[in-house]
Amino acid sequence: MKAVVYQEPYKVTVENMPDPTIEASTDAIVRITKTNICGSDLHMYEGRIPAEPGFIFGHENQGIVEKVGDGCAKVKVGDRVSMPFNIGCGFCFNCERGMTGFCLTTNPDGA
């Protein structure tokens, strides 16, 4: 797959990266069809917040689910999905109450 990789302020490259793999039973692999950069990417690109060379830019994208882990209950192959900046597991106490920005699984230290 191709990725936009940070090198230094105002310099990124497009590089071939290894294809993702399912690492946890709740993982899903999504073929990205649309993406953009947002303010947090721009801050790193301009050097206003630190980023290590090799950091891969990219979030807030859309795509089609190509593979899911055995424990993935809410998403299936072929689904079109949108992946916003704030992510949530969908099953913890906060996610079940609609507070996905405070997900206890993906953000265990809380906001």
C-alpha cells in the first residue's frame, strides 16, 4: 500500500509500505477510497508540533472493509465505512452510551 510519510517540516514522501494484517480479533482492514489531511497533520507538516521522521500521515478517511477479525461484530466485509479522528470500540461503557470520543478501550487513559 502507499502511504504519505513525514520526513521533516515541509517534506513528506509517498512510499510503498507493507500491507496491513489482522493483529487482534476486533481488527478490520479497510481499502481507503477517499482521504484528506486535517489540522493535526498540518501542524506536524509545518513543524509546529513534533513528529518523528517515518511517521505515517493519515486519518479521517473512508473506504471499503476488505477483511475482519473473528471478533469483529459490527462491521463486515464489503461495508463502506468512515473513520473519523475520534475512534471508539463500540462496546465499552462510554461507547454504548454514545460517548465514543471517551472510549475506554482505545483511549484507556481517558480525556
